[in-house]
Amino acid sequence: MKVSIKEVSGVGKKYQEIFNSYNIFTSQDLILYFPKKYLSFKETSLLLAVDKTEVTVVGEVASLPIIIKHRNNLESLRFKLLVDNELYNIVAYRRGYLKESLKEGMEIQVRGQFKKRQKEINAINIILKPLKRELKPNYQIDGIYDSNISKIVYQIYQNKWFYIAENLPSDIIVKRGLLSRYEMVRILHFPSNKEALDKALYRLKYEEAFFFQEKIYQQFKSDNKVIKKARDYDLNIVKEFIERIPFELTDNQKAATNDLFKDFKAPHLKKRLIQGDVGSGKTIVVGIAIYGMKTAGFQSAFMAPTEILAFQHYQTFLKYFPDLEVALLTSSTKEKSKLKARINSGEIDLVVGTHALITDDTKFSNLGFVVIDEQHRFGVLARETLANKGEADLCYLTATPIPRTLGTVILGDMEISNIKEKPRDRKPIITYYLHQSKFDSVIEHLKKEINLNHNAYVVMPSIESETRGETVYTMYERLAAIFYDKVLLIHGKLPALEKEAVMATFKNNKGMILVSTTVVEVGVDVKEATMMIIYDGKYFGLSQLHQLRGRVGRSELQSYCYVLSDDSDLERLTIFKNTDDGFLLSEYDLEHRGPGEFLGLKQSGMIDFKYANLNDDFKLFLKAKEDVFSK
């Protein structure tokens, strides 16, 4: 039985208000509010302790404490502590209020940094009554001491003002050797030792992973319940169109196109991810599918993350698909109401746009196919809102290949098509890995490319940094002193309209240099861009470096990529220099840097976990996936 938090002894008006600000209104709420971390008070042997490490000791106060005054009204409390028959100096800043409480001969517990040579402990915690357990929960609730929260939680347990329902199937609890949920909650609040806490945390993380996979599974089942209208496309007309394309499709492009047309024939709504390197020809593949949808009497929508990218795709569709009635819908579109009326009437075959596509007043006559470009740049709500504007099959495009094992965890049973081949007329990008001391030689090459009216990118890892040396601003100033008004600056903190204007200037003028952060990962197609310079390469994952490299080499012109870093990154960047396969590089990243390296996944809303962590708990997610999908 739960009670209002204010009815628990020790919770006055002040504590009630603080608890309420953390959405804790009842005893049940507090029981299910778990500590954010745990402070270790396991006793340390000072004889074996390493200098400048954190230690916890129990000892006897061996001298009356004194207060030493420092500059700026700072005070420190100092006294001697007898530990294992050895005297140690204790220094505690801002702990003057403990002076009267500390008595000679009193047993206390101290936790802090140990200075071995000086036999001194710089105290972080001084506990007048040594803890009987080695771990102290840290709830991180401002205004209430953790010890007081623990007392309140203990009262709730004593009075049984809570109810813990089991939420995992019993067979899975047995199979995985998990604690019961009741035991998990108890241990999280009152851990007796690290082993018990690890078991409780494992159960908590597994629970989160399990319900994440359950959500994916339920969506999969829901999609399979919807019987969609038949997509009776005219295959002969589609084949005739493919023959008119002024270049031959690669084998991977043909396979991905066939995958989409098989999806159209499926009786249920389908979701597919098409992943391929920048410039591998994903757009032409979905364009053929969109053309097929037109022959079946359905409309399509293509959503891009920025206006300039939407405009680029719009121009591509106008060029290669003259038989399609294509419209561009962004926040800058004029006479939107007239265009939306044409969309609603079914007059428009394909609408290319940004977030403007998902507004409530954008209605389709017969939407059958939705394409989301660089889907991790959009939240789940945006993607699903567009797909729900009709009985639509959904196709995601990404130029950041997701390794198969990671894909099974975060994408459920979504079908995946891979485009690994590049168009046959593209020259391989020549890649160099150099020490940062060689930057002047790179500048000399940059001068040659600019004199040829070619464009170049210079990518920096940060906007501002006290630890990384060069930033996007310092590099901009450095290059502007050499190339003057040919240098542009862009980064993620600039207003959207300013970013759009900078990118448009770079695209529409020759012989320009764009100094940027990774905001150009998903950028415009600049045919004249032949040089990518990436500074401080150690701060980028291989998949990210490969994505940036793909910003050049977009034409028959020879292109170059320079990665500058220090000697500590020799092995990894040598692999990057010698490998142009984004799929191999993504597998390397997964193995060596963890799943968190795959950009934007958490921000997309696909992955936003409270307790579990994809990097540390990847195997746990695979187990949860197996348990859910084998039910």
C-alpha cells in the first residue's frame, strides 16, 4: 500500500517540495527512484595503497581538530587520525562545522585522496559513525542528504508502503539467472556488497534492454497486421525507364531496387534500411521505386534533414525523372497552401521536403512510399508522423553503415539492403595520414587545388576547446591569413539560415575553402570539391572519418583526403588510409570503440537508455533480443 510522501516520518514541507520537484509524490515513487551511483567505503590498507589514489579508512581521532584559514575565506579542518597504529594527517576543506563534533578517541570513517609520502588524506567524506556496509547510495537529490533519504526509504520498507510487481517472464528469470524484481529493488537501495549490487544492476539493465526489444517486436507484429493495398506497378514501364538512365546501375543498386519492389508486393507494410557509402547511388535506387509507385497510382514523400539537401534531391529527381510530377516543400516554399492543395488532390507524384512534410495541414491523396534520408537526423516522432500520413512502406537511407550485429539490436527485424559498390566512373580518393607537424606541406597542396578552381573542406573536431589546441575558429583565422575571402566558416551552433547561406556560397562558387566541424558529414553534393583535410583525426571514429572523406570524389576529378593526427593513432589511421570500404571500417569501430561511435543513434530517439549502455552492455542487449524474438 503506497502513501503520500508527506506522510512518511521525517518528510516535512521542505523535503516534500524537493521530492515533488523530482516527480516523487508517493512512497512508491521513492522506492522506484534508484540511486544514480554508489560511493565505495570499503576499507583500504594504507600500507598497500598507491600514492594519489582514493582510500577509505576507519580510525581513531588522535588530536583535537584545528581550523586553518586560507585566501578567499577558504578554511580547512586538520587533525591526526590513528589507523593501524600509524598516525596520518587529515585535511578537510569546508568542513569547519565538524570541529566541535570531533573528539579525541572517537572512531570515525574518512574517505579521500591519499598522499603516501606526506602520510596525509585529503578528505572528501568524514563520517562520524562508520558505515556498517561498504557502499553508500548516492541519490543526487539536491537539498536532502543521502543518509536522510536512506532513512526515509528504510521506513517505507519497514511499513511496507510499496508494491513491487514482477515484470519479466519467470522462464527468462530462470534462464538468465536474474534476481527477482523485489530483490533487485531492495539491493539497489541497501547494497550489502559490490557482488550483490552488480547482480541488481545487471537485472535493472536487462529489464530496460528487454522492454526496448519488446517495443520493437510489438511494432513488428503491428506492421504485419496491416493488410495494405496492392501496389500494382507496371514493371514494363519501370524497366523501360531504367534503360533510359544515362549510366548503368551497379549490381548492388540493382539488388536494392529489387528488394524495394519485393517490399511493395508484400501483403503487409514494410520497413527497409538502405545503407551505402556517400556517392554509392542510394538516391537513384529509391527514385526508381518512386517511379514504380507512380505507375501503381500512389504518391511518395522524400524527407531530407536540411533545406539545401532537400533542394539538391529535388534537382536530382527533376533531372533523372522527368515523367514524375515533383514538388519541393520546405519552410521557405512560397504559396504553400496552393502546393498543399495539389498534394492533397493527388496531382503531385513526389514531394521532396524537410520537417514541413509532417505538419498537420500537409495531407496526401494516396501516400504509398516514404523515404527518410539520413534517418538518424530525425526523431522517431518525425519519422513515424510522416509514415502515418498514408498506408506507406518506409525506407531509410544512411551513409553511415551500421554493422550487422548492432543492426540486430537497434533495428529489430527491419530489412537491410547494402550498396557497397561505387559508380564505375569514380576515381578512388587518394588518402594520406600525416603527423600534424606536416600541416604546412598540406597547405601547399591546398594552394594548388584552389588555383585549379577546386573546392576544399577543412574539418576540425571542436568549436572551442581548452585542451585540443586548434579549433574551427583558430583554423579559420590561420587559413584566412593565406587565402583571404576564399575561406568560409560553418559549425553546428550557427543559426540555421546562416548555415544554409554558407553552404550555398560554398556550393555555388569555385576555389572556396570551408572550415567546419562535422556538420558537413551530411552535406551538399559539391562536384568541384576535391580535397578533404581532417585535423586531429584521433578525435574521430573511422566511420565518421569515412563519412567525411565521402564529401569529396563526387565527380571524375581526382580527389584527396588528408588526416592529420599524432603518433598515438598510427595503427587505426593507417587502416583508414588503406581501406575505402565503409562496412569494414564500421566493424572495426564497433569492435574497438563500441556502438556509441555510430553517430546520432541516441539523439534519434532510437536509443535513449536510463540505465543500460550500448557500449558496456552490448552482449546483454543481444540476449534480450534473443529472449523477446524467440517467444
